[in-house]
Amino acid sequence: MTGVHLAVYLPLLPSLAAALSARWLAARLDPRPATWLLTATALVLATASTITLGLLAIAGLVRIPLVTEAGRLSRTVLASTDPTSRFVSLAAGLLLTAAALATVRALWHRGRALLAAARQARSLPGTGDLVVIDDPAADAFTLPGLPGRIVVSTRMLDGLTEAERVALIAHERAHLRHRHHWFTTVGHLAASLNPLLRPVSRAVSYTVERWADEHAARASGDRRLVARTVAKAALLKADNPHKSAPALGITGTELAAGGPLPRRVAALMAAPPRRRVLLIAAVAATLVLTGLCTLEAVHDLEDLLEAAGA
């Protein structure tokens, strides 16, 4: 039964590895595949860890005399073949409950924010995706919706050159076109289920910004121009730090602090990132292995319950 014990715990280990490597991966991979890879990592590992906690909790639950009798399970078989201690099962149950409550809360707030952003987008004047608002505070952000809108203040436009304005709007259009809010939403919810994945969620928020930066760089053909635009927009944004955020709470450029800014500017000043296929394949293989370990743990618990009920 030692194998069962290891199969149950193995899916928890990649979460720790992901937490330690998320920033490193985000810095070395091309931002577009990095966003997909990190989002998939967050989703797979959050699911695996939740299932693992559930299995550990069930392993303890079936050993409660009332449950054992109701399920007509053999106490002798359960005691002799299940290595999970009651303390571990209790801790798993408490962690699972806390994770479920945190996720429901996060889902509620995120859902409300998305709906509020969609309503705000519909209420804006005009029919195009770009809306310029007369505002003395510098601001620029994307509102997801049907249709989504890009909002830029006159103060922000006045502080940029014509070429920089084009780069800024290209950045925002990348957020809108590729629906980056869904990537950050998945990362946020995964981190609610498994707090170890918070660095992965932050890495996703960074890579969507880098994705939009690279899109703007390709559209303009000038990486230094985009780097300068990002830096200037951040300085303009810093003049109104207390301005309220858009309804969704996700600004398109994350101008003042998103990225973080120095890493984004440094990346734009360097050569375009490479795809690094082998690194992507290694992470994907780890996720597949995690999924297989989780399925094996589920299968082991099913075998245990069948043996106890025979």
C-alpha cells in the first residue's frame, strides 16, 4: 500500500515546483505560448490538488464507524490497507473546505466584475472599439464585453507622440482581440483553489502584458518605441495613482505597476523572445504525468473501497 500512499501525494509536488519556477518560465518563454502554458499549468495543478485533497478526505471519512456501517465496508480491510492517518484526512478535509469557500468567493467577485465591465462597455458612446474620454487624468484600459471596448483618456493621448499613441492602442487591441481577461481569470481562480499557485497566477498576469507588448512591437516594427511608450504611459499614470480602476479591476497596460514594469521594458529592449520548444515540452510532460498520477490515485481509492466492500 506504499504505492497508494505515494500516488495520492505525488500530484501535490508539481504545485510547489510551479510556484518556484513560474517567474523563471515567464521570463524565458515567448509570452504567447507562455500564457497558454502557465494558464494550463494553473488549471491542471489546481484540479489535481483539489482531487488529491478530496481523496485524502474520503479515505478518512470512510473509516468513521457510521460511514463504514452505512457503506457496508470492512473495518479490517480499511485499517490494514489504507495508510492515510486520520489527522491527514482531517487536515485535507479542512483545506478542501477552505479552498472551496475561497473559490466560490473569488468566482462571485470575478463574475460580478466581468458583468460590470460588460455593462460599462455597452454604455460607452460610439460603435468602434476605441473610446476617447475627456479626462484630466491619464488612463488607458480595456473593458471586455460584447463588444469589448478600449478606453483612453485625452490626458494620456496628449502625453504621447503620434507613434506612441499607435503603439499604446495596438497593445490594448491585443488584450481585447485575444481575450486576455479569461487567462487571468483562470489563473486567479486556480490560485484560490490552491494558494501555492499564486506565483503562477501572477506570472500569467505578467505574460499577458508581455504578449500585448510583443504584439505592439510587431505592429509598429520598433521595440524601443513600445518600450518608451510603456515607460511614458506609466509615468503619466503615476500622476493620478488614486484614480479608480475599471470595473473589472484589470487595466489593459497595467501602467503603473503591472508587469512589473521594469521587466517589461527590459524585455522590449532585448531581442524578441524564442519559443524554446524543449522547455515547453518538458512542462507539458510534467502536467501529463501529474494527471496520470491523479488518475492512479483515484483508481487506488476505488480498489480500496471495492476490497473493503467485498
